[in-house]
Amino acid sequence: MRLLIAFALVLGLAGLAYLAGRARGNRMVTAAGGRIGVVHSRPVYHGAYVAVLALAPALIVLAGWGIVGEGLIEGQVLGSLSAAERPAPGNDSEALMNEVRGLVNGDLPQAFNPLAPRLAPVYAAARSNGDMLAGAMAVALLAMGGLWGWSRLRPDFRARNRVETQVRALLLIASIVAILTTFGIVLSLIFESIRFFQLVSPVEFLTGLAWSPQTAIRADQVGSTGAFGAVPLFWGTIFIGAIIAMAVAIPLGLMSAIYLTQYADPRLRKWLKPILELLAGVPTVVYGFFAALTIAPLVRSFAVSLGMTDASSDSALAAGLVMGVMIIPFVSSMADDALAAVPRAMRDGSLAMGATPSETVKKVMVPAALPGIMGGVLLAVSRAIGETMIVVMAAGLAANLTANPFSSVTTVTTQIVALLTGDQEFDSAKTLSAFALGLVLFVMTLILNIYALAVVKRYREAYE
Amino acid sequence: MATIAAPAAPIAERQPTDWATPAMRSRIAARYRAERNFRRLGAAALVIAASFLAFLLFTIVRDGWTGFQRTETRIDVQFDAATLGVDPAAVAGPQGQALLARADYQALLLKAAEQLGPADDTLSDAAWMELREALMEDPALLGKRASLWVPVRSSIDLLAKGKYDLAAPAESRGVTDREVSDWRWLDGKGRLRTGFNTTFLFGADSTEPELAGIGGAALGSLLTLIVTIAIAFPLGVFSAVWLEEFAPKGRLADIIELSINNLAAVPSIIFGLLGLAFFLNFAGMPRSAPLVGGITLALMIMPVIVIASRVAIKSVPPSIRDAALGIGASPIQVVFHHVLPLALPGIMTGTIIGIARALGETAPLLLIGMRAFVTDVPQGFTSPATVLPMQVFLWSDDVQRGFVEKTSAAIMVLMLVLIAMNSLAIYLRNRFERRW
């Protein structure tokens, strides 16, 4: 809130700087008698130039204070305590500081920690001092930058070129955010995974057959061995995402695409396509709820009617079926693209030879489009294995190595959620293992995507 | 030495196919049959997909529409100043409202519930709030008798809505005989009515199904999306402009393009891991806050916006750029005065689709703690909040029977908003997009 006000203030002052610069530009134009070409840039660019010079340093100061400020205040507040009273760094200090903040902000009527009421005035003073200092610095820099920029304005000053260079820099910075995000993902996954692999060997993680991440709290506890063999998870992920879901999505998606592109009336297609798109737009949490509440009991009673008395109520089949339906629109649109890329001459030639449309599709179109379709299927697989909510809600937590679709299996994403929600100590192998699983998932989807996109690209080029 | 090639041997005479023979006829019939079957197979695939969607929507609406209703019972309340523990003289004073707000309505309700006879245990835990509301609205009621409609417990509510199978044996139907007899008694006396459940639309989460609402989660979603849009829209559009209009061919542009394409395919839960490891544990930002959720979702949907914006910018014909450049505009002026305004409908369509994705997303928010149980409407960008899809997830996990209809009703609201957003995107695309 305080920062928001500060930002609004700085923006307002920068607006004034803009007006001042523009006014000076206007005066120069008037002085030149309004003749075009005497003043290099139009007044708005003079204004913008002054505003940018005023705004940039002030924003950097404010953003810096927003990032490091709280830490500095905390150090000062905790430093005001004598060494004996000072709580242990980590959770205790954190809890104390939260209470102090609550008291100062008025969110908390009373504190539990007896130290908190004493620290509250210290905190309030430190914060207002810091705020004043940062605010004064920002305003001073703003005034200096603005004045310097304002003083540089001349009729022959190339304000527009300067402003355009700045805008280009802004565009480049926005683009670089994508690289930073990728780096952030890779670094945070690798960093936490390395900490995990210091506790558990990578070989055990990648080849072990037992998964039971609950570490024992007491030494004599039964059943909490802390085994981190992730193979059952990989199997469960592939079983649900790449086998069951694809068994649903490939035939249905492919046949839908064939019907829509080859047979359907344009008017019918206008109605059918949005239905498929709607299927793609349903939030995954809704699919998960539907899978857990409606499909899973149906699957279970079906299994029981087949004579399987031990059928699980969170079967792999229920999650896989619903995930397959979710993927249908994706497979369908990829197949649609692939079929559309087959040269028309091939189709017409086949039809002209007397083949029926279905023979043309089966013997000419699909074989010709096969690489494209396969690429689409691989992309669909990479989506399915990264899908989280359906499996969190409908698949189980028991890590079983089984090919029985009516029993319960668990997946990588389910385990990541299970490991990272609820109570967590951040440095335990249990929590860190989620990042190692995330790294495996990231690498798996990345390889699938790069490979699939290469296949699709090569296929498109073949017919161009 | 050239020799004249001998005339080619005459082509072997081939009898024209006699299509009238039974063999050929049956062969054609078989081919046509295969054709029809294949066509039916295609139609069947679409019918299966559509009927799955219809089934999904049907079960959600069937279970959910009662979530917008609540059952209320009529009680006569004697607003007795002594029971309330307030002084009638002071209520008339300047502190009157504050006094009334703090009065002991629980005791008042307990007394009033006696008139329900055998069914005195059927009122909701929050029924006293209705008494407070009534009295604070009209302080003149103090000392008088009034007839009020107050909400009942979830089990009675569900009985009134017919959600239990009363023919089933007592142990498997999920409701006790006492509750059934209470409900029959109230119903028989004509003391029950069904009203619109405003608590559901505007209230926050609660442990009691009859008091739980999606208002808090909806506001949390709104705050989160504000952050998401404020970050993802400028970043996405600027990146697209740079890549399409200014990027020099080279390694940097290639790396950026590769990053964006990869980010578009990264599973959403990975962004949650990034948010947890970087924003929460490294940068020390607050858990469960719309700010962090919004930033995480912004990074997730930015590639969607970039890709859509690039397509839109690319579809603006080069002649527009050439014309503007030709009369002396600078490249930046060309982009911001001509290209972007013309590409805007496409950019908006992509942005709305991206935002709809962010609104329906749950997995990354789970990891940054937005599953907090929040009984209060969120106060700001840094206070704990939850979002609509997360509320669906949390309620679907709840064992209480009353939450099933709440979950479905919340899904109905979520789906309505999403369908509205997607329709808007389609409308914008059809209305404003120009074909050059």
C-alpha cells in the first residue's frame, strides 16, 4: 500500500515533468513562428524525454527499497533486542516479525509474543524513517533527472530519437523476461534438485522401485522408510497420460478431425467446432471433480460387476478416461492441421481414380499426414503427462507398479502436489524430492516438445 | 546408326469390367458399406465427445442449481433486552449501533429455538446473524416480537432439497433418523421455505456448507487477475513487437523465440515450483497472496499473449508500414501509430483467451499456498486469498455432503464467466478482425 502510494506520487511528478518539457517544446515552436523543421522534435517528444529521465532513476530507487527494504527494517528491529532476548533466526524471528507487522498495520488487536508490543514502535519508526529516506531520494533523483533533461532541450535537440531509443530498450527488456523466466525455472529446479541428490543418490531416484517419501519422525516408526525410487511414479504417469488417455484421445480426436474436414457440411462444422473448443476450455479442476465424483464410481462399479472385488475407487482408468476426453480437441486440431497440409492434388487424384472418400482418407490422406499427426500426438502426450488437477483429484497416492487399469496408481504431478502442500519443512528430502520430480517432468516435456515440433516442421516443409 | 523402333506390340485387349456381375456388384456394395461405416464412425466420435460434454454439464447443473438456494425456517423472536444483555436506554444513545453489534444474539436464538419443539437443533450456527441484522436495521424492534426467517442446518437443507435417498437403510443414507423426523416436523408445520442464497454468492468460505460462499474466492480471483493482466499484457505485447518489428536476425532473437515457445509448452505446475522456489523462498514474498499468484500466472500466460500478438502483428500488411515510412514516420511511430492499432483486435482476442486460462488454472496456485482456508474476503494484494477454481478444489475435498452442491454451483459460476470471456474473444475476432 505504501509502495503503491509512492509509485502513484512518482508517476504524478513524472507527469508534471512531461508537461514542463512539452510546454518548453511548444514555446520553441512558437518562437520559431510555427515553421516546420526549425524545431527538430515535436513538443510531445520533448515532454516524454524529460519524463523518462525523471522517472527511470526514481523508479529504480523505489523498486530497490520495495525489494530490500523489509529485510533492512527487520535487521534493525531485531538488532534493537539484546542478544539474550533475540529469537532464533528462521521461523521464530519470522513469527515475531509477523506479529509486529500485524500490530503496526492494525490487523492484529493483540500480540501473543510479549516482545511484539515493545518492538512495534521500533518497527514503525524504522519503517517511516526508511520510507522517508527512500522517498526523499526518489524525489531528489526525479527532480535532478527532470531538470537536467529539461535544461538540454533546444530547438535542434533530437528528443524524438532519444525517446525512440529508450522505447526500443523497453521492448528489448520485455522480450528478455522470457529468457529470465526460462532461466528461473531451470535454475530453481536444478538448485533444489542438487540439494535433493546430496541426500538421495540419483541412481536410486531414477531406478528405485519403491516410493514412500514419508520420513520417520521417530526411529522406531513402522512404514516410514523414506524410499525415493521414482519408477512407480514414472510408470503411473505414462500409464495414465500416455496409454489410457491416448487410447481415448487418438481415435476420437482423429476421427473427429476426419469427419469435420472431409464429411461435415460447412454449416454443421460451424456448430461442431465450438463444441470441441468448449471441451478444451473447461478448467481442469472441473474435469477432476467430474472424474472423482461421477466417472470413478461408475468405473468401480463396472469393475465390481466384472468380478474384481478389490477395484480401487481412484482407479487409473477413471483419471485416464477423463484426461483423454480433455485432450480430444488438442489431438483433433493437430490432426486437422496435418490433414489440411496434404496437397489437394493428392486427394483429388485419388478421388478421380474412383476411390471412395473413406479409401482416400485411409490410403492416401492419413499416410501422407502421418508425420504431422504423430507430432501432434507427441505434443498431446506431453500435455497429458504435465496435467495436474485431474490426477490430483481422481488418481491415488499409492505408488503401485501395475498394469491393471482398475487399480490405483500415482503420477509425478500428483506427488509434487502431495509433497508440497500441507506442513512442510523446507530442507527435508521429502520436500526437495518434489523439485527433482519437477525437473524430470520439465526435461521429459521439453524433449517431447522439441522432438514433436521438429517432426511437424519437417513434415510441413516436405509439402511446401 | 539410328534405327526406327519397331512398332510397339499392340496393347493386350482387356475386357471392360462388367459391373453387372454379382461379384462386382457385391464388391461395390461392400465398398459403399465401408464408406458409410467410416462416415458413421467419424460422426460417432464427435457424438461421443459432445455427449461427454453434455453429460458433464448436465451432472454439474443437476447437482449445482440447488446450491443457489437455501432452506429457511420461520421463528418468532422476542427481542428481549435482558437476554441480549444490552441497556435499552443506551441503545438509543450515540453508541447504540456498536452496542447492538456486540449483543448476545446466541442466547436470544437459543430461547427462540425452544418454540421449534422437537426440532430445536435444526438452526444453522450462523442463524444469530440474521437476528443481529434485523435488529441493527430496525433498533425499534428491541423489546418487541418479530417473525424472522433464518437458515437451517445443512442436513435439513439437503433433506428439504430431496438430496437423500430416504428409502435406503439408515446406516447408508448419510442422515440420522432424528434429522429426518425434525425435517418432517418442520415441513409438516409449514415452517420451511426455500429462498435465494445470497450468502453463497457474496460470502466467504466456511466450515459449514450452509454458510460457505464464493464471494471471497471471486474477489481473490479478481485481484489475482488484475496483477496478471498488469504484468502479462504489456510484457507480452512488447515482446511480440520487438520480435516482429525490431529484432535483428541473430542469436538473441533466436534464444528469445525458443524460450517463448518452450515456456508455452511447460506444464503449469512447473510455474508453481518456480513461484515457490523463487518468489516465496528466495525473494520472501508473502504466501497465499494474490500478488504472487498473479505474477506466477502472468509468466504462465505471457507466451500465449506473445504468440497471439505476433500472429496479429504479422497479419498487418507490409504496405501499411511502407506507406507510413514513405511519408516520414520513424519505425517506432509506424508501430505505435499504425501497426498496433490495426493488430489490436487479434491481440485482445489472444489476451482474453490467455486470461481465461489463468482464471481456470489451479495447479501452480496450489504450490504457492493459495489453498489457504480464508473465511474473510481478501483485503488486498498481499493478504491471504483463494481463487475460484481453488475453492472448487477445496470443497470437492470436503467430506460433508452439503459441499457437493456448493462445488457444482461454484463450477457453474466459473464456467459461466469462462464462457462469457471466450464468447467475447470470438465476438471481437469476428467483429473487428480485418482480412487484408
